[in-house]
Amino acid sequence: MQNWRNPNYHVISTISELESLVSLLKNTIDKNGIIAIDVETTGPLPKSGLDCYHAWLLGVSFAVDKHNGYYIPLAHMETDNKPYPNQLPLKVVADHLNPVLSSGGVYLGHNIKFDYKFLWRSGIYLFPQFWDTLIADGLASGMSKNSYKLKTIIHDYVDFGGTKHVSTFDEASGGDAEKVDPFSFSVYAIDDVIYLFYIYEELKPIVDDKFYDLLYKAELPIIGILAQTELNGIVVDVNLYKRLEVPLLEYRGKIEAHYQKAYGVNIRSSAEIGNYLYDAFPEINFKRTKPTKQYPLGQITTEKAAIEAIERRYPKTVYNGKEYYIYNSPKCDLPAKLFKFIRGILTYRTIETSLNKYIIKIPQICVEKHDNGTKIHKLHTTYKQTLNSGRLSSSPNVQNFTRDGGVADIRKGFMPPPNFVLVEGDYSSEELRMLAVVSGEKKMLRIFKENPIDADLHTETAKELFELETVTVEQRHTGKTINFVIIYGGTEYSVSKTLNCSLELARRHIDRYYEVYPDLARFKKESELYIRKNGYTSTYFGRRRYMPSYAVHDQYKYEGYIRALINHKIQGSCADLLKFKMVDVAKAVAGLSGDAESHIYNTVHDSIMLATKAPKVAAEVLKKNMELTIDGVFFPVDITVLSSFSKKDRIIL
């Protein structure tokens, strides 16, 4: 930990001062130095991915060491809404900075993707080469800290000795940074870039030693890739959602009217649903809330999980690869009338989710733009790359949200840019193959090595579980369930819930599974012992995840995290792999132009999607740069060409 020394604070308010700063930045780049940068913006910023569109640049700070900091105020306003004097126009600042900043350099920041995007939208273009203290600190700590805000983690690296108070944005801005005197505000703004050098000097040797490849070949290069993907946005057919909205509203109204007429129930009222279940089915033991004076036995719980639990008590069958409930079977101890009642509730709630979360909301958060005279709407997401699993998430969610639509194919509204099509490269059985690699399970390794492209581990597992040469669709489904329960750290309760079977049968399936795959059983046992001893685990590529300190004293949470950390070795490894491959794909498509122009358009946990004018070329790029072999196990990629995100809109080349 270093001792704090107050830096020199410089406010850039004249052309000559700006030219001197530009000269300093150029000399730093020429000497392969590093430049710390931080933007200050008007706010508050929404969490909808539109941060660059609903706020503007207030000022920008620079530093090339921890001794001098520079703040360029741009849009501070006096109380009468007149600009503070001695602020340079944004265009003048951009014209001076761009020839230097866009030509090279390494830019140091905390969540610098945000700064890069905001500067880009403001006409200031950084060379996309970064060092991010948020990402580096997350790697070093295994994302085990409660907060990764700059003002929080700075105390891990600097001893202020009681001589300085680390101000928050709210303290410095008084709730409205735009109205603060830029010379007063500059201390807060400059401190932020000075802090970065303290953290960098302490953290760089640690991450260089332990996480070099992850940091420099995946996490840092991917910042610019994700930033450009976010800035490009995804084209949305808002008219599709408007067309979907009317019939779904009508459908919702019909369900409401039906429940009122047939059952005397307001389907929006959880209390009325619970009362109906109590009166109509007194013989059934429903899940209840805690007892109260008004309800001594507790109210019947009508939350989604409780209703779905009732539904799962009905038997299932599989037809054409899909599961169906059998609600009128003599083997079922629940009445068909109950199934119809709860099924309607689940359908109604799915419609509500589709409308409120997607169909109505998506057009509202799109940005209208014009492309060669054509009006288009774009959704700009923000990818977060600092989850403790290593996976990417996005807000608004353009990765998994379409699977939640239920009553409508939400994916059809997400389109390629005009004159482009979509090509998606999707790893086939990635997690199963990674399970074989990290566990060293010989039988699994043999299955994947003997049939590197078309191996079906679910079928092979089912054959072993049931000791049969051939298995039914239902039996393969059981094998698939057990495989994924093991990957995701589930228990016999997970198996029982998914297969709708008894706990005893679920335990027998799991016990048999470990008999079939003894090396996997050994791997899980050894991983558990390692975690209990060392408090963390690592992916194949070295990313660590730690046991949270609060879980050590809670047996239930502790055991849950044991399973999560074992799972991290599999899913975390897959997440790391995708980041490495995104970098490779981005480098490959950067060389494509003209009729072959392509760029990364979206990514999900095991896939990369390109927008392209040449689908055959894009398909070859994805195959060449995504497929690989790890410890003798081939990771194949399935290619799909699409006219929208919907799998129904496939294009046959």
C-alpha cells in the first residue's frame, strides 16, 4: 500500500494550456507510456444502455503519472444557466486531441469502456488499447469484493493517513455537477485519474504474473470490441412489436374475462387466486405463507415458482423432442380442473411479461436514426464483463431475453443492419466437452475423441444409466438432465424437480451416474477438498473465483458456494474461451471490407453473431477462428445464417 501525496491540479481553460497538454500526451505515447483518463458527465444516467444518448460530456481528466492531473471543463453552467467562463468548446478540444489520441497509446481507466463510448459519442476518438483497473482488480480478487467502485477499492491501495477525504460524486457535485464551478470540481475529477496510477502500480505486477493471458489476450482487447458493438447497436423492427401488442392485449383481456366469469376470480389478484384454490381444492396441500392472525394456516402461495411446482406434479410425456403435460391421466392424483386453472394463470403471466418487459418496453428504449435516408430504430445494450463467472451479461438483455417471450417470438424483431444478414457461430455441446476436459473423465474423453463432431453424450449417458443398447426419447431426456445437473452444481432436488420424479429415484440416477463416470466423481471430490482448503477455484485458463467470506459462517450458503465454485471450473472456462475467440474473430473481420464487410453484432454465452454482407465468408471466419482442440477434445461450431435473431428465419445458402 502506498502513501498518498497530493498532486498538482491543473484546469485547462485556454488554447495554449490545451496545446501544452496535447504535447505532453504525445510525448507519453511516443515513449510507450500510459495515459489515465476519466470522463465526467451530466446525469443521472439510466441503466437502459442509453447512457451515451441521455447525458452529455461535462469534462474530461488526464494524467500521465500520479503527480500531475489535468481537467478540461466543457459544459459547466452557472445558476442562471449561462456557461461558466473560460471553458473551451468541445469541437476545439476534440480537434486538438484527436490527432494524438486516435493514433496510439494505452489508456488507463476504471470501467474505461464507458469513457471510451462517451468520448466517441462526443467526437473524441481514443486508440482502442486499454488497461482497466476494474477488470484487473476483479481478476486479482476473483470478483469477491462487495463493491468495485473506484472510491471503494482505492482504500485497498492507498493509505491517506487521515489527510484526505475521498469524495463521492454526490459530495463533489451537490447533486448537480453541471452547476458546480469547474475549478472547484476539478479536484474531484483529477483525483479520479490520479487514483488510477496508484492502483495500476500496485496491481500490474500481480496480474501480469498470475493472469497475463486472460488480461492481455482476452479481457483488455475485448473492451474495444464490446464498446463498438454497443455503439453500433442492434436494429429493431418496432412495427413488429406494435403489431404484436394489440392482439396480446386482447388475449390478456379475454383471459381476465374468462376467469371472472368461470371462477369468479380477478386473475390479477393473488389473494383471490389463493382463496379460490383453498375453496375449490381443500383436499390438496398447497404451499402456504407464514401464519397470521387473519390466516392462521397461512395464505396459499401464488407466486410463479409455487404455481409451477403444482404444474410439475402432473406427469409428462415427450413427443417430437418436446415435453407435454398429461393432465387427465388416471395415474395422476391431481384433478384436470386444477391443471387448467393454473395453466391459464401461467399463460396470463407470460403475456404480462412479454408485454411489459419486451413488446411495450423495447420500442421505448430504442434510438431513432437515419441510414442513407432510411429511418431505423436501434437498441444499444451495455455488456458487463466483470461477473464472477467470467461470463458476459448485457443490459438491456439482448442475450437471453428472447427465451422469456413465451407467447410471441420476440427474436423476430431484432434485425441485421440494412443490406446485411446475420451469421452465428454456436459451439456444439461446449459445456459437456469442457466438463470432459477439466474433469479428465476417461469415458467422456473417449466419446468425444471417437466422434469429435457428432458425439451425443446425452444418449451415451442414458444408455449407461438404463443399461440399454438403445434408449427412448424420454430416457435420453433423463441422461441430458443428469448431465446438466452435474454441470450446474445441482442436487437430487434439481433432478426430481426437472424430471418430475421422486427424490429416491433422483438419488439412484445420480449414484448410477457417478458409477458410470468415476473420474468425474473423483474430480468433484478433489475440487471440493481444494476449495475447502484454499478458498477458491480456477478455470482451465486460470480465472479464479473465491468463496465469499460471509458464506463461511453459514453452512447452507457454504455448501451452495462449494457447488457453484466447482461449476465455475466448467462454465467459467467456457466463458473465458468465448472471450479469447471473440478477439480472434474481431481481428479477422477487421480485414474485411466492401462486399465482404462484417462486424460482431451480438454474443451469447456460447456463440458469436456477425452482421455481414458476405455470409459464406463470415461463416468461414467463424469456423476458422472459433473451432479448436483442447487436450484432444475438439470444440466444433455450428453455423446458422439468419435474417433476424429468430431461429425460424434461417437462410439456406
